[in-house]
Amino acid sequence: MTASAEFTINGAATPPEAAVSASSTVTLALTSVSGVRTIAWSFEGNSDDSLTNPTITPAGSPLGATATFPMPAGAGQGYLLQCVINGGRDDEHVVQATYTKRAIVGVVDATTTIPFVAGEIFERDAVYGYTMTLNTRATSGGTPTITNDSVTFAKMQNIATDSLIGRDTAATGDPETITLGSSLAMNGSQVLGVATAGVTLAMMANVATARFIGRVTAATGVPEALTGTQATTLLDVGTSALKGLAPASGGGTTNFLRADWTWAAPAASLTAPTNPTDDAKIVYASAGNLAYASAIKTNGTYLAFGSTVAASGTQRFGAGSTGAPVTIAAGLDSTGVTDVALLSWGLFTNNQLTLGEATSVARISIRSLTDMVISVAGTTAFLLTNKALTLAYAAASSGTAPVILSVTGAAHTGLTASTEARDINIVLARTVTMSTGALTTQRAMRITPPTYAFVGASVITRAATLAISAAPAAGTNATITNTMALWLEAGALGFGSAPTTSGLIRTEANAGVIVSYASGTAAARSALAMTVSGGRDRVHLGDSDGSDGTQDLFLSTREYAYVRIVSTNEWTFSATTLDCNSNTITNVAQLSGTFFTNEIDDGNSSTADTIDWSTGPVHKSTLTGNCTYTFTAPAQHKWVQLKMVQDGTGSRTVTWPGAVKWSGGAQPSWVTTASAVNIATFYYDGTTYWGTGATGFA
């Protein structure tokens, strides 16, 4: 019987294409194994370069008669599957024919189609798409082609919304996606039109200078470029109710346009005064006639007010008598007789300019020879003289406390590079000369503290005469190497009413506590105190009586020093003695030539034990097995000892580090009976442990 490469997919006869489920195991099997010697399964192509072909696992007899592979997850994927049987020579050296079968296997996409697979050259059935004859038909010249009209729009590559297919690149070539741009748009029904606001002014036809776009020709038509004359024919003439063009004047020099939009001559005419005394006066209407104002005068050069006029100035203001102020009134007061001054000025008080009336809520006075005053409710709030600036509350307040002075810095941008930007700069750098005489205290700037009170008993947790909220912060792209809330550039810092005359931080005599802290027992405790008493300088670290359970360190020149924990002196140092106050001295390696140490018990050795000499010079090791020792060197040259104790079994041996050298060239003969004690003593010189031994302690 002739062999065949026909196979099934998941038990079904193989069509040109077969769809399976994503993430499933696909089973392959030859339809018949008759005459089959060898089977080879493989994937020859797939639908996307990003896909990885699954691995086929052969099984059955002969090997490969059945096989499986896992279908990857995801929709819209296809693979070209191939089965090849026999080939080569059989056991009798007879050449065998090769049989090949190919099929498409994959997972359908949203259109129930298995994507086209690289290497696919046969026509599929009409089940999973691509039913056209792909490459099996040819033109008369034998060139593979696609049947006319067989490529539908759905089979073409996707293009973006509101795009056309064409070609903009010069020369013949592949079709390209043509975008519509902002001037064209689709209306959603495959109709191409001009987009809303798509025609810019630059896209319109050029027009001559001084033209309007409109239309004066009768009937609907193409827009026209209108001249100014044509445009006026489209505009309405103004009326008493509507804005518009002025009506034609008819010519002449006597008519004027009235409010009713008609041209007419004035009802009356202005005549020259008949009385020479009215020359240079202002004319005004009075009871239907023209009159002349005696208090308002002009000679064509200046304008003057008042019966007595200043002798100079383009605008001159007079007064009832020389030196009296010129006043602009806001009206009469409640009496109906006296004017309420809005603005007044004059020579009567140092060329004073006053805004507001003396009894008003707010008043500003500027006197060119003395000062500037801002008053609120009759009380001076701001006083600037040629010597000083004074700010004060105009009156006591209730409710929310007012701020006397508030300075808000601006968020500057683009300031000059590498140049300091100061918000407030107070310059007191000058020479102040005083009359001869001793001066106890001189302060260039002083802040006196306020007194805070309450209607009833109340507590202020923290109060300060001067506070700085924080040090400068680094913003975007900024790095501050040293940031300080307060910087004393030079000089000293003094505390108290009479600080000392030297030192960077100066306190008055017997200042006592320098640094304090809050105590859990409510009362504040001193953290650092410096005092001078009886000619002795004293430094106290910690609370002075130790009653709050803190540690206490006291140092005094020409007296003594002590360390205290809680309220009892633990250590007291005087000129000649050290009083430990019955406390134990531990872990002291050497003191005045006498050794004090504790034995360190390293416990059971097992078969390996590390002796750390940096923790102490005397160690104990209980041998519970044949032990190899490792030494950790001490910090300096010294004598060290190791006590080795045999356990209840005994017969335990030891092996020493290579840095150990024994007296006589050999280690001692250690006693290994149960519970025997041997002691090894070494001198460590930084490299070698020079050892001796004492054995068999009973």
C-alpha cells in the first residue's frame, strides 16, 4: 500500500485551513501509518513576524504518528503546518518516496478569518476567509497575480479616519494615505466638503487695498470686493434711536448736526460783550441769557479762580485773602452752611497739601518744609519727617488684631544672574557723632516686648518677641549648600542685660542655664549650664540635681568633676583620687600595670570554634568534639589565654591555626581524660601567636 501524509487536526479530517481555540492543546494524527517509516512535523510560516511558532511534541509509533502542540493565547493568529513522511532508503536500501501535506491552523479574528500566513500558496476552502484564488491563477505571461475585483475594501490595510487613498509623492509608486487637513472634512456619510471655519483669510482670493468683502449686486451670488462708497450704500443712516451714518449735510458753514440727526443752524448766536469790564471773563448761560463770571478769568494764557489771583503759573488759583488755602469742596456739611474740604492747598502752613477734611475718617497732609502725615479718625497713623518714620495704630482695636506693618515680597522672575536679591535692606552704615560723655548702652535697633493679657485665666504655650519660621528653601533647579534661619555675619551674640566682653557667644556673669529642655515632670530642665562662682568656672551637662532620672556630668576648674546617674554620684574625680562610689569597674584591659578582665565563655566547641580575641584576652572553650580552632586577632599586641575543658566523654583533640608557634617547636601533650582542664597561653605580636601550655589541672 502506498504511504500517505494525510493527517487529522483534533480528530477532524484536515481541510486547507482549520480553526482551533486559543490557549488549547492541538492534537495531530496520521490518517494511516501503513507504509510509514519516518514522520517529521514542522511549522513553515506564520501570520505575523512577532509570533513565535509553537513547539510540536511527537508521540506514537512510529514516532510522530501522533503529536501535540499548545496554541498560544490571543485572537487572529495563523500557522503553516507541514507533515513529511518517509524519504531516504529503507532497511533493504530501497529508495523511499517522500510525501508532504500542508494545512493552515490558527485562531480566527473578529471577522472569523484566520489571517494570511507567510508561505501560503494554495486556495483555502470558504470557511475561514481568503476564498479567492491566491496564487494559483496566472496571466498569460505566467506571472502570479490576484483575480480582478477579488480584493475587497475589507481586505485592504486600515487607514485613519477622514483620509483618502491616493498618491502625493512624485513619480509612479504605491498608493498613499492622503489626510484631509484642516480645510476639508467628511460629513459622516462619505461626502467630502469644506470643514467648518476651514477656509482661512489667506486661502481667499486677493482683494485690492481698502476694500470690504460683501455684495451689492442684486440677488444671491459670489462675494464681491466693495469700495468704501459701495459699503456706505449698505449701512443705515443714524436716527435718534439708532447708530448709523451721518445724513448728507447739504453743504454750507452755518448748519450743525443735532441730536435728532438733522442739520440746522443754532437757535441763538454768541455776541461780544458790550461792557469792557467783562473782558477776559467766562461766559455762561443765565436765565435764558448770556452772562459773565467775575470769579473765573482768562487772558488766553492762564485760567484763574477767585477774587485774588496768584501772580504766576499757567493755572492760577486765588483766595479771598492772601495766604488762605485754595479749597476744592465735596459739598456742604450737615449744617448746610460750611463746605467739606475734599482737597486744599496753599501757603498758610508750610505749603501744605491736604486730602480730606480735618474731622474726616481718613486724612493725608503733605507739608513741603516739615513732614507728611496720614491720619485716621483724627489720630496720626503714619508720620514721615526729615528725621524719622513713625508708624502707629490710629486707635486701639477689638476683634481680629491688626498688623502694624506687613511686607509681602513679590515672586520675581528673570532676575539678573549671580546677583543677590534682597527683599528688605536696612542700611545703618554711617558715622554717628555724639557729644563727649560716657555711654552705658548704645543699640542701633531695639525691639521692646509686648505684654499679653486676657479677660480670664488663659495660657499662651509659646510667645516670642521675634520669630523666624524657617531657613530659606531650595526651589526648582536650586541647590543651597548652607541654609540658615539666622546668619550673624560678624561680631558676637550676647545674652542678658550685661553680657561679657569677649567670646562669640556672650552671656552675663553667672548666666546659669544656656540650653534647656522640656521635662516630663512639667518643670523645664537644663541641658547645658555654664556659671562662674568663687573664681571657679563650671560646666554642667544635664539637670543640676538629677531628679528627673537623666544623666549628669559636672566639671569645675580647681574643684573636682563627677558623673552622676539619677541622683547618686557614680564616679567622682578630684585632683588626687578617683572615687567609684562602690561601683564595679569591668572590661578594663590594663590600668596602672595591673590586669583586670573577665573570662569569656565561648560554650561548646563542637568540631570548629572561633576565638575572638578582640572581645577579651581570656576565653573558655568546652571540647565536645575533635575541634579545629580559628583565631580573630586582638586590636593590639597582647597576652591571651585559652582554657580548654574536656567534656564528660574526653579524648577530644585540637587543631591550631597556622599562625600559632609552640615553645620547643611542638604543642604540649594535652591531658584528654574526661573533664580535664588545659590552659594555652599566647603572646600575639601582630602576626604570630607564640604559645606555651599548662596541662592536667586537677
